[in-house]
Amino acid sequence: MGMVVDVYANGNDDGVVATMSVWDEDMNNERDFTDDLSEEEQHPDEPEPTDEEIEQFKKDWGQTQEEITANLELDINCDDEELMYDYFWIDNDQIWCNKHASGFTPREAFIADYLIEVLSRLD
């Protein structure tokens, strides 16, 4: 969806001076349309994380329910929806991991995105 914008010169008999198409995705700055791409399409040259890298990421960034709720000053029995905006759950390890931490290295950010994609395919 979008719109076409015509620009007219004031007092110009020639009519339209310029025409421009504006698409919704150009106006919606909150959405990153690369989210619709697979990890391979988003990072074609980035090698898939190794098991060791994934384990290190979980060790460095994973938090139990008790840890994360204490750190965020939430009730331990809080609704998971409160956490799911900024964190993702790894059920096998029973940990929450940050989706986009400012302290991530570029590789850690890639690993987080990779894990989010892999986990979403399991749902």
C-alpha cells in the first residue's frame, strides 16, 4: 500500500512539476523488513554458529526465571508476556536470553537472531 504525491508549481501553467510514490514500508520506521528474511538471507556471509558458540552465548547471556525477574524487579510469577518483548525463552535450558542487548558483539547479535529463528521454527 502507498500513495502517489504530485507536486504543482504555484502559478505554473505546466501542471505537475514532480510525482513521487511513497510506500507504507518507507513510512513505517519501526519495522525492519529484513525480519521477513531468513538468517541466511540477512547475513549471507556469516557462518552458522557452532555448538560451542551457542553454549557460550547461553552461558554469558542466559538467565533463569528467578534471575531475570529479580534483575527487572518483577514478581517471579509474572506473565511471560512482560518478558517476551525483549527476551526469548530457551525451554531446554530453562533460561531467558536478551534479544538485542547493547553489550552484544556483532557475532553475539547474530547468534541471538539465529536462536530466535531456530526456536520460532520449533513452535
